[in-house]
Amino acid sequence: MTRTAAGRFVVLEGIDGAGTTTQTQMLVEHLRNEGVRVARATREPSDGPIGSFIRQVLTGRVVAPGGRAPAWTTMALLFAADRMDHVESEIEPVLSQGGVVVSDRYDASSLAYQSISSDRAEDTALDWIRQLNRHALRPALTIVLDVPAEVAAARRHARGEPAQLYEENDAQRMLAAFYRDLPRHMPTDSIVVIDGSGSIEDVHARVLGAYRTRFP
Ligand code: TYD
């Protein structure tokens, strides 16, 4: 795969309801207003064919025999395949024009969500997931929105969306702890954990602060 030196690839991460979708849009809007010629918001699961299939799994429209969700290994492979497609079809073309891509989730989501749903020791699962993603382009910056599971649950409830796979409270508490510790799990990446609680504007200001620290 081509490694693109030009452009900036930034990722926002957090538990469900942490605000990654809103903050991704706001960061991209801000960069455009600042005069960045090409700034694009993308997301995972992506809007490509594999990402669309994954969304059907997450909403329970695709189930494994017995009516269960597919195993964590199957999910990790699907997310990794979607990621390669996302990089090739959406991220690389923007970076090669010298643009900025801000992705709502990337492989930190796989490390977090698939490891907590695995039936293996955490380190074994993490190694397995890292292997699957070892060819994925590295972000220049990952910003984690750190939000307590209860706050995120209240936000999801206020949005009134039907619950998806992984949204049960115990899982969200484990995910919040994992994300807080993400720099230890991805030691060679540039990761900033910021407080994701408070108003949308407050969090946006913190996201910009993290972005400016990395790209002065
Ligand atoms: P989410 O980002 O909340 O999208 P939407 O707002 O459209 O529902 O949902 C994606 C879900 O997929 C979320 O629960 C995290 C999960 N996920 C993984 O388990 N592994 C991954 O690698 C990725 C990218 C997402």
C-alpha cells in the first residue's frame, strides 16, 4: 500500500455517545473556515460496501446461526477489511492532494470494542487485533474524547436512537477505561486524551487545543 507523506490524517475516538460524530464535523468545518482547501470528514464503519454490511450487523439485521451476534474474531476481520477499503477509497485520495482527513473512529475502536468482547485474555486478543491492522495507515493524531459511561448513556438516551450491539452499560464502562488508557495500548501513535464532558462548544475548544498542539 502507498504511504502518503502529504496531508494530515486525524482520528477522533471514544465510547458510544462520547461525541465523536459531532466533534468530527465541527473540526472539519473549523478547518475549512480557516482556509484549509481540502478537509474531509469520514467515519468507520465506512460508507463503503463492507462498512454498510457492518452497520447491518450492528443493528441486528444480520445475525449468526442461533440469532447471536457474530463472534468478535469475525467482527475484527470485518472492521479490518472495511478499514483497508476506507483508507484506499476515501482517505488516501484526500491526503495525496495535501488535504486533511478527520475520521470518526479508526483501529483504536477495534482494539477497544473487539478486545472487550473477546473470550481470550486481553493481551492475546489485543495482539490478534494488532496483527490484523498492522498494514493500516497510521494517523498523525488520535484524539480520545474521555466521557464517563453514565454521561454517554444519557446522551444516547436523549438522542432516542435504538440501542446497537456493544451499547450495554457494563461494556461501555470497560470501554471508557480502555480509552483512558489508550496511549499505553498504542505506544507508537500520537494520542491525546481530552475531557469530553461539558457543552459541545467546550469540547470543540479542547479538540482544537489538541489539534493545535500537534500541528502548531
Ligand atoms: P457509531 O460510531 O456509534 O456509529 P453510529 O453513530 O452510526 O451508530 O457505531 C459504530 C459502532 O461500531 C460502535 O459501537 C463502535 C463499533 N466499532 C467496533 O466495534 N470496532 C471498530 O473497529 C469500529 C470502527 C467500530
